[in-house]
Amino acid sequence: MTTQQTSAYGVLTDEAFERARRRTGVPQRLRPPHITEVHVDATRHFAYGYGDDNPLYCERDYGRTTRWGGLIAPPNFLYCMGENAAPDPTPEQKQLLKGDPFAGLGSYQAAMEFEYYRPLRAGDLCRMIRAQVGVQDKRSSFGGRSAHVTNDFLFANGAGEIVAVQRGTWINAERHTSRQRSSAKPPVDFSPYSDSQLAEIDAAYDRETRRGAVTRYFEDVEIGEEIQPRVKGPLVVTDIVVWHVGWGMQLTPPGAYGISRRIRRKAPGLYPPNSRNIPDTVQRLHWEPERAAELGLPMSYDYGAMRETWLTHALTDWMGDDGWLFRLRCEHRRFNYVGDTTWVRGRVVDKVQVDGRNEVHLELSCQNQRGETTTPGTAVVLLPTREAPVTLPAPPADTLDELLEVEIARLA
């Protein structure tokens, strides 16, 4: 009997919660990364995928004249990287990781936070440990009873130096419940854009500037000032295709035809049949409206990671080459559908000096053309003073194994 045929498939049970909680702290299996070494072509493709042509990430020689001394990767480039740094699992751990306790449920990214300690530079390798660090039983207005699963992604460079921590929370809910609640909501307006609306969007693109080599000093920032807005959209399927060029596939392992067949033999649930009974990736709901409708959604939608990079883009353009994005946290509260336009905005809410760091605290938001905030967020940017450059923050541990212990203790 296959997993899909069992009575528990697609149903949220107490047993599923118990199975999931036993996985806490156990390093998970990793798929091969999309990128194994930082290179100008890879960073450029990734940056172009979210609309960023910053020469710090996209040109081989530009960075030589900056404080970094060469090309560095965009902060969210970590999504492309991360070879396995965990030891081989024990037989007990293999058993714990076998199968998905929440198989068959709808899974939706809810929140993501990042802490960055040092850049990835041209030529760097990257290693990663991924482990679940928390499971919560909650009820939501969207999906009824749901499982909130938090995973940590811990990154180090090839020399073993800690690069970043990424903490993500996903909501797992029964698909039929999501469909029922979605059907009770008022329909989403997908009216065509007028010429004047499109002209307004184009004008916003034309106004965008980048701070770049003009240093933004901590002393000059004022509480209440707004960063220059960024517009992203109207979102089309082509944008998602270009995003995947730089990002990779992520959920479905890379490869086509015979390669994907070999993956499908191992994990058939990743390839549900389409309307012609042809197995196709579960990710197609991001570009196939018919698949989205089957899951109770009115239209295909973006990835949460896209909005995270849009927020990062607005921040890195604002802070300039000499600044450092230390922390970013955001919550994905609404879907961003194909055809939607997102306005990214930010405002300085505080500036403090802590442990030698000159921190600028910001509130951020992604808002669609209907006036709905799809993704609120917060960030901490480190800026230089006229007396001293930015000092990079120290990570809370020296090794990935130690960092995992710190994270588990923090969330216990």
C-alpha cells in the first residue's frame, strides 16, 4: 500500500504531530544545490531573476574598488547553495526521517528570517545543515487546524566560517479545508490593467536609483525617513521562469526527462498527474492556473522567496556598497497572484548603537495593487560612520554543529 493510499494521507492527525516532533534537531537530507561555487555568472543570473543589476553582484571587476575587494553574492543567494555538512545519519535517524508526517497536506510558507554574518565571495564554496527546530499545533483562519513547522538552514563557507542563519516556518493544512475556506471568501479581482496604470508602474521603474558607491552614513539617517519604493510586477509567468533560471527548482530536484523519471520512481508524490494524466511537478501551481484551482486557489502565485529578495533588493539599493544587511524577517500573509503588482516600501523606525554596531531598524512591506499588505517585514541594516567602516557581526557559534545546538536551545 502506497503512502497516498493510507487513510492518514492528507489528514492532520495527532500521530503526525508526534512523528514530526521526534525529528527536532535531526539533520535532514539535502538535494544537490543549484550552485556549488560562487561565480559571477551564477550571481548575475540570480540577481537578474529578481530584477537587480547591481554591479556588486553582476560584474566581475566592480567589487575590487569597494570595501569587499571583489565580487560578493546577493544576500539571498544562499537559496542556491549549500552542500551537505551533516554527518551520515544513524539507522534511528534514517527511520525518523522516512516519509513526510504531513504528506498530502497543503504546505504554505508563512515566515522567514535571516541573520547574515559575512558575505559569500567569488570562489567560495558553501556547506549547510538543515534541521527542524520546532512544530506547533495551531488553528488558522485559512486552513483550520494546521501544523506550523520551523526549519533552520545553517550556512558556512568552504573554510568553515559561519555565513548565515535562515529560519523558515511553513503552515501545513488539509487541502479540503483550505478549499472550503477559500470558496467562502469574496472573489479576487483580476481585472485588466488600464494603460494609465501600466504607465504609472513603468514610471516607478524609471525613477529607481541605487546608492551604490555613494556611502550612506549612520549619522545622516533620520528616524521616519522612507527608503525609495520598488515596484515588482505585474507578475507574469515569464518572471517565474526567469526566477527559476537563477534559483533552480528547489522543491523538485533538477533535471528533465530520464533524470526526472528516476526521481519520480523514488518520490511519485512530487509529480501529480496533470489534466492529460501526465506526471508533472507539484510546483506547477506557481504557473498553471488549473492546478492552483484544484487546490482551492483562484490563480497561480509567486514563491515567498521572491518577495524576500524584493525586500532585500530595496534595502541593498538604499544602504549602498558600504552597508551590511544584518537581519531580515518577513511574514507571508496573503498570496501574490500572477498578474498582481507589488509595491515594496520601507521606513526607518529606529537607529541605535549596540556592541559596536551602528544599527538602523526598518519596517517594510509588500503591498499589492488592491491595497493589501501581502508581506510585512522588519530589517536591521548596519551602516558606517564617518570615523569607521561597518564591523561585521559575530556569529553566536564557531561551527555549524555548535550553531545548531544554539538554535535548538533558543527555540526550546
